[in-house]
Amino acid sequence: EKHDFLAKMVTRIQCVVRKKQAMRYYRKLKRVTDMTIMIQCQFRCHQSFVKVHKMRHRHYAAISIQCAMRRYRARLVMKELEMILELLLYSSATCIQRHVRMRLARFAVMTKRNSKKNRQSVDDILASIKKWLPVYGKDFEYGSKRLRRISERTFHHILQCCGKVLVT
């Protein structure tokens, strides 16, 4: 009986020791698992930070490329507008000259028709016009007074727009 009692006690003691060992192993395993989870969390946070940083870098790079392209296109448009303005200035001067010549030709025809009636020569009438015609409406810087008015009005209009920078 004593032997049975000792066997039972040994079995119970072994059971308690195994429970303590299992509990220690479980606590150690839980601590290791918690630490592993924390390490994984830190690594994922770092990965997400790096990914966001790369995406921001790509985004800002794309924006800077788009900005450079818009600036290039704007400069092309400005050059084209300058060329159009020069062409308009030239063509408007040519157009004015054409109208003056046309009026002179009509005037010459009318005076020839009327000279038969009035017996007045065309040269006498054109002589008075020829005195002031070479300098009429001329501006030595712009070519004509009309072109000067157009250019100055356009220049003042550009200066009044917000965000314009004048480079001299």
C-alpha cells in the first residue's frame, strides 16, 4: 500500500512538474510570438514607408516633367505668337499701302474723267497730294502710326494681365 501511495504521489508530482514546464514553454513561446509579431509589424511599417516615399518621388518627378513640358510648349506658343504679330505688322503695312495705292488710282481715274469736263490736269491735283503723302501716317520706329497704336495697346494689355513678368 505504501508503494501504491508513493507511485500515485510520484505520478502527481510528475504531472505538476510537466504542467509547470508546459506553462513556462507556453509563456516563452507566447513572448517569442509577440516579439515576432512586433518585428513583422515594424518591417511592414518600414516597407510601407519606403513604398510611399518611392511613389511620392515618382509623383513629384512626373509633375516636374509635366511642368517642363508645359513650359516648353508655352515658349513655343509665345514664339509662334511673336511670329504672327510680326507677320500681321508686315501684312497690315502692306494692306495700308495697297488701299492707298487703290485710292490714288481711283482718284487718278476720277480726275482724268473730270479733267475733260473741268480741263484741270491730273498732275496739278496729284502735286498737292505728293507733298504730304510720303510722310503721312509714318512712324520711323513702327512703320506707321496705326501699327504703333496697335503695338502699344497690346503691350499695355499684356502688362495689365496678372502673373506676367517683364524681362528686359
